[in-house]
Amino acid sequence: MSQGPLLEIRQLHVRYRKGRRTVDAIDDVSFDISAGETVGLVGESGSGKSTLANAILGLVPVESGEIRFAGRDVAHLSFKERRAFYHQAQIVFQDPYSSLNPVRTIGRILAEPLEALEQTDRAAARERVQAMLARVGLPQDAEGRYPHEFSGGQRQRIAIARALMPNPRLVICDEATSALDLSIQAQILNVLQDLQAGSGLSYLFVSHDLEVVKHMCNRIIVLYRGRVMEAGAATSVFGTPAHPYTHALREAAPVPNPRSQRDRRLAATSPSAPPFEKLAPAGSFCPFAPRCAYAEPRCWSDRPLLQRLEDNAQVACHRFPEWRLAEHGPTGTSGGNKSAPTLVRRVPVPDPVPNSRARPL
């Protein structure tokens, strides 16, 4: 293993233009991934998970901040340097049906990364293709077949094999199992874990499935509107969440009883507040305040910064730990009726502009 983190991200900003205004897709994000570690990236759609994954690989431009891989800056590489970097870092995309070229054989698809990296020895490439097919549990005759001849789970195994062909040190799994049914999903997760155990791979595991992330990851980073809300060990983040947004994500996860699920979701977040964010300066308040059941006036006037907790955990919340004590009691564990936890009465949001009233949603 190399000394220090394999991947270092420091104060990363990615902005998109939307008409005449800019949107902060990634806003001041920092974290590390060590060799052989799996770090999960969770959040709802639009939270910036895929944008962050693409920024690491240079697929979207970086506004500011640092991305360092094995101590080297990879945020501003030339075309030639970027191709060499792809020898070290690869990605597995979400959709196994659209990520494979339908008119090429599997052998040709797997050999393509080696050709792109100018490793043109055909005999060696074919030998590696056959070895990689065996590693992901596919027969050798798959080499001469086409993607449409395989199931979704088999196609995702092919996508994983393609990502591993250059023998990378980091693999980004961008919702790599979300399009699969549960039985196939379990097979793919087992393949990923076996490959990691055999070669010391590092994974950045992007997903909205909390159970999968908790099963796969050593640490978890929770994103909301491009900002880190919480980070820490997987067991603590979802066992005793420090941020109300993480709690809301956990309570929104499906449970067998539809009525209980509805109550859990309603209890974890409050109805949207009036759109004061349209009146307040951008970035001047907590981005989760409009949906938070525990928001207070300070949440609308001062954006919380990440604070360090025990065991290298982090949280960006003005009301930690008060909100959790009100939710779970002094022991920090849930008690009573789990389907309808007790809520703190929401403090009215102050009007940021004097003598002005925003129209409710």
C-alpha cells in the first residue's frame, strides 16, 4: 500500500451554468480514500453524486479545489496525461444496457481499454480478456458473443471486467447495481468484494440504496445540494445519524408496512417552508433548512460548517446534538413508537427582508 491517501479531494467546487445563473453542483467538498478502502457517496437525485464522480475522472470541468491521486494533481491534466491516468482509475456506469457497444463482441469491448492505452499486443490482450471473464464468473465463450445475448446481471459483470482490464487502483461504481433485481444485485456485490480482496482495489461507491452502501462501505459521505452534510463510519452514520438529512434518508427507506413508511417519511421532514432561499443570498443558510423539522432562525442566517466529532466523523448542523436528543432521548437510541417519532416544534422562519412576505408554496 502507498503512504497516505490514494485519492485526496480538497475544497472542490463544480459549477454549471443554467441560463444566466450558475448552480453549485459541488460546493466545498473534501474527503480522502485510502488504498483498499470503500467509501460510499449517498444522497437523493440531484445531490451531486455523479457530478463528483465525473469530476474525479475529468469528465466535467472543475471550478476550483484540488483532486490528487497518489499525491499528484489530476484535476488539470493534459489529454495525454489524462489517458495515462485512466490506467489507474476507471468507472462502472449505472445502466449495463447502454454502457456497452451493441455491435462489438465482448472480447472487443474488453480489449478496447488496452488499445486506448496503447497496449496493442493482441495475444496478451486476448489472454487478459479470458482471465478477466473468469474473474467475474463468465464463460470463456462469452468473448465471441454480443451484449444482447446476456442478461442485465451478466452485462454488468462485463462492465466491471472492462473497468478492471487496465488493472486500476481506483474504481468508481456509479449506481452500478441500481438497475438490477435483488438476486443479481447480490451477485454483483459479491463479485466486487471478491475482486477487492484479491487485488486491494479502492472503490468510490455511489448509490442511493442505503442498505447496499452500509453493506459495502467502510465510510460514508452524505451529500445534499452539493454539500457534505455528514461523513463517518458506515455503522455510525446510519446507526445513529448526526444530521437530520441522514435521518430523513434512513426513514424514507422502504419498509413492509406502507402506513408505517408514510409516517416515517412525514416525521423525518416537515412540509417545505416558504421559498426564503430566493430572497436570501446564495449560500447564506443551511441548504436543508427548507425541509428540516428542526430548523431554527440561525439555520436561515448562518450556513453551518463541518465540525469534527468522535472517530473522525463530521457533521454540518447547528442543532447537533440537540435535535438527536429530542428525537431519540438522552441515550441516543430510538425508543417508543418507531413509526411516529416525537418531533420538535418547528420554529417559524424569520423573514430575511423587512416588510416583505414570500408567497407560500
